[in-house]
Amino acid sequence: MPKGFAPFTYVDLFAGIGGFHAMLDHAGGRCVYVSEIDPEARQTYIRNWVDPLPETHQPIVNTDITIATPDDGPVEVPAHDVLAAGFPCQPFSKSGYQRGMDEARGTLFWNIARILEERTPAVVLLENVRNLAGPRHRHEWDVIIQTLRELGYRVSSTPSVFSPHFLPPSLGGTPQVRDRVFILGTYVGPERAMAEVDVPPTVVRAPVDGWSVQDWDADWILDNDSTIPNLSKYQLTGDETEWINVWDDLVQRMWSARGTRLPGFPLWADAWIPERGLDPIELDALPRWKADFLIKNARFYDEHRDIIDDWKKANRSFAKFPESRRKLEWQAQDTGSLWETVMHLRPSGIRAKAPTYLPALVAITQTSIIGSRRRRLTPHEAARLQGFSRSFSFGDQRDQASYKQVGNGVAVGAAWHVFRTHVEQSAADLPGRLVKAVLSATLSPSGDALSPAAHLHESSMSQGHPVATQRVG
């Protein structure tokens, strides 16, 4: 292969910080065009994916895809083999029987369709939130699928929903539950696309290669505390530490006296009164869910009144906690201590989960607290939860922007798995150079996103000799 030649080219639209770029580069592809409207996300993308390249190999960087895809002018996006886009979901106008490209007009999906119409890349790879495949967005889903078929892309009517925690470490998985919808299409021309509609989804929502999702350990994406600049800004405050310590005291008392952990329903300490003290008329006036919680909390109090009363006497500061910190949702099964869980300080209370896998990174949510570290996840660690390598950098960007960018991003391993699977399934209709490049790339696109302990654990499990995870501090 000539020096500088890439087996395929791609464009990266609504690019965020480069989740698609990471996995397509992994296959040897060359990015020729990138579009991202958010200036801070665009700068993060450029820092990691554009600036390191020789100037002759740097992609065109666009700031607004609508400008490059005018209604009555030429598309400014260059020719390419793969179009990848993590596009926003917008409601389409419901214009009678129209369900195709005409109805997509005026939305950002229409801008993608314009590029597909003009450039006909071999593969289109789209990613969106899980709700796109839900009943509330059935109309939008139908418009998207119909439009792609009108443009000549063979696509499945059934969404491919997948999460990175279903993949083992060797395939690029990470310990994050992040269900996303992937739409994959192969260009076969409008006639075939409209005829070949009985296409199964690219992947199913299930663990791959026998991987057990309970084997994940959140510790595998963490940095050693001694290497984290400004560690103190991620550590818990004195108040936060006290809230957790007091609740953990109840966890320990319950275990010592009853041999059990806390129940899974939300515990509202302000509702701990005898069940006989509940007013049936007031309960009937409440939403059913709230009345159920009040009844469950009253019964919990009746059953464990001796423990709860002693606990309150020993922790008199609890009464002065903010209302939201007098609530706890225990979802950590048999985890031994609150300090061994992954926690979120939510407006609705403290939520504790087992330290196996983490909930989806979301731009607007509270940052996960790693109980064993008594601190929050750093942006650098959050990026690795998305499958980015340890060399990925946010520079001196403010943390709030970094967390937002990661939360809006594409999980590298999940995107690679569905893309590689699609290429393998559609190999007969795709350019041979693209197929060869993708299928010959190593199975994990995530490099050193996980610690060596993750791969050691997977190897030992496959050999039937599980090893204990060695945590780093």
C-alpha cells in the first residue's frame, strides 16, 4: 500500500469529541471532513484528532453542517466511503402520507440525507438515544428508515440497540450501561433498498461471547489518585462525607443485627412512622407510587424500629441533613458498605449501586462518586468509560464542559462492534478495501482505556481460574 494511502475515507458529522473518529481510525480510515457546532467540543476534537496529523492529512473542519448542505446549492462535503453521525433527534412534521425525504426537510437529519443523496457513501452509520426506537418516536423512526431506503440504503426496520457493557474488555467493552440506537445502511441503490426490507438488526441487545456483565469492575477505568492533578477538587466535602458515613452506619447496623442489607425501594427517613399512623384518606389522595413508598417505609420502620431509633440517637446530626440527603436508594445488593458502592447525590436522594458497571454518562446528571476512592469520577476517567485511550486530553478546559462533552459522546467500543458486525454481514456489497481494512483490524479499538487488570480477569475467567482484582489507590 502506498505511503499515505488509506483503505477508506469517512466523514464525521455532529462529531462531538471523536468517538466515531477513534474507531474508524482504528480500522485505518482517513477522516476527510468533520463537523461540530459546539466550539468547546470542536476544540477538544481538533486537539486530539486533527492537530497531531500532518497538514496534508488533516480533515476539513466545519462548524455548521446546515451551511454545507444548502437547499438550492451544491453539497460542500467531499466524497467519502463511510458517513458517521451522532445526529440530534428532532420531531418531524406529520404531513399526511408523506414519510420520506420531503418530510425530513427542515431537520438536521435532512442535512445528512442531502449528503447521502449527493455522495452515496458505501456505508452510513448513525447513532442516537434509546428513545428514538421507542413508541413516542415511531413516526420519526419511520421517516428515517423510509428516507434511507429512498436514497438507496438497505437498512433494517428493527433498531440495533447496544451498550458497551455487553462487550468483554478484549472487544472494546467498558463498564458503562449506555443503551444507544445504531442505524446502519449499505448502499445498494433505491430499487434493491426498497425491495430488500426484510433485514434483521445488525446486533441484538445482549452480552457478546459469553461475557458476564457482573464481572465488570469500575476500578478498571480509574487513574491512580497520585497521578490526578488537583485531586482535592474531586474529593468529597466534609458534609458529603458525613451524609455517607451516617447512612453507612445504618447499613452496618442492619447487617450486624439482621444479617441483611437495606431494601431496594427508596428509603425516606422523614416517612419512618408506624404504619398505623398513616391516614388512609390522605394516602388515597396521593399518586399510587407515592402512597406505596410511604406504606413500604412505614412497614420498614415497624420491622426495624429498634435499630432505626438507636441509629438516630447515635447520629443526631441526621435530622439537620438537607431533605434530599435524608433519602437513600440502595441498589447495591450485597455490597458490604456504602463506601464500596458507586453513588450519585441526586435531588431525589442518595443512590448507591454495586461497583460493577456505571450508569450512562449524561451531560446533565450528577457525576458518579467512587465510594472506595471517596471522590468523583474525573473527566479523564469519564472519557475512558467511553472507550478513549489514556492519552486523550481535554487540555485546560473547564471540567463542566468536559463532563458535558463526554456525556454527549459516542461509546467507541459499542460503535466499533456494530460497525464491524455490519461490514462483515454486508461484505458482498461493500468495497473490498473497506471490508479488508475493517475485518483485519484488531478486535478492540479502545487501546489502553482499561487497566491491565481487566484483561487479566477476562483471561482468567475464560480459563476457569478467576483472579481477585487488585485495586489501585
